[in-house]
Amino acid sequence: MTRVPTNAGVADPSAPPAARRRTLALTAVGNVFEWYDFTVYGFFAPAIAATFFPKQDSLAALLSTFVVFVIGFLARPVGGLIFGRLVDRRGRKSIMLFSMLLMAGGALLIAVAPGYATAGVLGTIIVVLGRMCQGLSAGGEQGSAGMFLVEWAGPGRRAFFGSFLNSAATTGVLLGALLGALLTSTLGTATVNAWAWRIPFFLGAVLALVVFFLRREVEESPVYREIRAAHESGQTVEDPAAVRRMPNGAIFFVLLAFTALWTTTTFITLTYMPTFAFAIVGVNASGSLWATALGAGLTAALIPLGGYVSDRVGRRPVILFSAIGYLVLTVPLFALITTTKEFWAVLLLEFVLAFFSAPILGVGIAVFVEMYHGRNHGFLVTVTLAVGVTLFGGFGPYICTWLISLTGQPLSASYWVVAVALLTLISTIFIPKDLHTRPLSR
């Protein structure tokens, strides 16, 4: 194990505060629109089902739509494999730029795809290609942007800086939910199902291009610049901290388990919830979207607080807090929605779970960057994130819908959430207590 003999765990001391704030803002805003583009598909799943799978019964059409949703996630590990190597070789910034172009292209393909009534299966093929582009993009973006933020932060602020990636992602989910609620409230469900669902995808393509041009002005991570210069000159020494670190192969499985609840907080509690409440339970469509939008807003606001607290008390306590909260509260809150079928029940779930989603979302990126070590650091972070999000985020909505179809009970969706919370709870045993104070290994 080698380590570059630099201050690689510390952000560039010469960088002025304004440069740090600009870097943080442009990285975060890019992730806002990256996740807006990627998750807005989930908000409009019923409309997309009506457009591309009109001859099936409603639940079967919804399952088919979520199969396409999963395809976007299956492309994420491929994106992680492709771009993860480039993150280490070409830098964080170049991958962040290319990912925005790929996301814009994917959103545009979905926006222009002809419906089944017009072009038959051709439209579905175009949507699949669009989701694949989005998946490849997201597979490269999250790891590169996460490392970029943590490396700019330095010790004592790594979770706080990294938390803005997930705060931005949740804000992207919020924008998708707000736009969905606005369109449904003003145009009506019938119009949204007919054509208005395409508007968010056109908008997403434009916003991704805007971010691409803004990000061109961001400087590369000072840590990466230092490491690259040292590697080119052959300056490496043994890393004395390596003997205390778990092997990267074992870390991979620990982080997959850790990711289980982290991704579920976004892809079930937020992205899937409007579809669950409206299409399965029967809550008013616009009310479901407004409740989710408000919950996403509260979650996004609390995430940096979770990162800030974790930088002071460690990673384990905040992860345990999130996992225990989901274990205890998920089933009762889902049951309230299924029995009352009211807007306020969805809103209550979103608000209560926001306080347990935010801590793990605040610490997530930092844990990934801090746990791994070695020269393939960027590759390992990027691939593991992509695989974890695919397994537990991408398949989550499909599994929940399948469980409901199998049992005939909407409440069965909550059992999947409880299962992933338990898995994450177990993973905390293997996360070092002093992880937040260790130097970043290279």
C-alpha cells in the first residue's frame, strides 16, 4: 500500500474562501439537476405507464414502467466501471462535465419518445435508451462529485461538505415533485397523462446543459492535483495507517449494506411515495406530490446539519439514529396512509421520516471516501456507489410494487423498508468509531 507524501487529506490552504464556496455551489447545483433528471421519471410513472403500456391493467403497466426505471439503475454500475477508472486517471472535474452532457441527452430522448399509440414499441425502446444514458451519467457523477467535495473540505468538515451532494440530490427530487404537483394541480391528471409529463424532461435537458457550461469554470480538486503530480514524479511511501484498515474487498460489502437505507430514504420515502399514495392507495394525486415536495424540502434542509453533527460525534451515532428510526416508525406511518387515504397522512410520514433520513444522507458520501484506500480510490468509490444505489434504490420501487401485487396488501411495501434499515444497522458494527478523524488514504 502506498501513499503520496503530501497533505492529501487536507484541502488546499491557499484556496480563498470564495473559491471554496464557488466550488461547493457549482458542484451541488450540478447534482441538483442530475438527480432531478434521473428521478423525475419516478414521479411521472403512472403517466409514462399510460403512454407506453396502455393495453395492460394498471398495476401491470406500473410494474412495466418500473422495469424501465430499473434499467436506468442497471446502467449505473456500467457507468461506474467506465468512469471510475477515469476519475483516478483524468480527474474528478472531467467526469463531472461529461456526465452532465450524457444526462441532458438521456432526458431529451425520453421527452421526445413517441407513445405506443403512435409508434408502438419504438417509443419504449427510445425511453429505455434515454434511461440507459441517464444511468451511465449518474454512475459517473455521484462518485466523482462526492470525492471532489470531500477532498476540497479537509479534516473536520468532510461530512459537512459531502452532505451538500445528497442535499442537492434531495433538492433535485424536490424540484421534480414540485413540478409534478404544479402540473397536476393546474392542468389536471388527464392532461399530464396525455402530454404534459414530457415538460419536466425537456426542462431537465436544458438545465443540465446550463450546468455543464457553469462547471467548466470550476478548478480541479487540490488533492487530486497534488496526488497526480506526486504520482508522475514517482514520490510514494508506505502508508502507516494501512495496517489498521479493513481490506477493500470487505469494505465493499460493508458499504453496500450501509447504502441500503441511504438509497431507500430517497427512492422509496420520496421518489416512490407519490406513486404509492396515488396509484396504489388512492390518495389525491396532487396532494401526494405536494406532501412529497414538502418532505423533500425539509430533508434537504436538514442534511447539512446531519453532516455537521457527524463531523463532531462520529459516523456511527448518526447512522444508528437513522436506522433505528426507520425500524420503529416505517410500518406505523405506512399503515396510517393505507387506512386513512388522506393527504395529511402522507405529509406526516414525509415530515417525520425527514428527521431520520437527513442524518444518514448527511454522512453517506464522507463514509464512502473515508473507508476506501489505495490508488484506485476513485474507482472503488464510484463503482460501489453505483452498485449500491442500483441494488437498493433502483430495485426498491419495483420490489415494493411486486410485494403489493403478490400479497394484495399495500402495507407490505413497508416491510422492504424495514429490511433495508436492519441491514444498514448491522453494517455500523464494521464502521470504525474514529473514521471521521482518520486522514484520507491514498
